[in-house]
Amino acid sequence: MKKRFLGKSKLKVSAIGLGCMGFSQSYPPYIPFGDAVNVIRGAYDLGVTFF
């Protein structure tokens, strides 16, 4: 997974991010909590560090 610096900070994050707002607000129907956790963990296992 490619990494990039976040803004002018020294924080390195993955070039691909995962938007998580829809898991709990704004975009019903919401997926079950356990499924949302599994999606986030799966993305992290694949190298995503920008949530």
C-alpha cells in the first residue's frame, strides 16, 4: 500500500482511505455494529490506515 504524508505533518497514512461515517449516521440503513468492525479490521489488515 502506498503511503502519503497527511498535510504538512509527519504523519504517514495510506494513499487509500476508508470513510466510516455511513456506518453509524447520515446514510441509513446502517449495517450491524459487528459487521462495521469487521470491515474496518479487514481494511486495516490490507494496509489502510486513513479512516
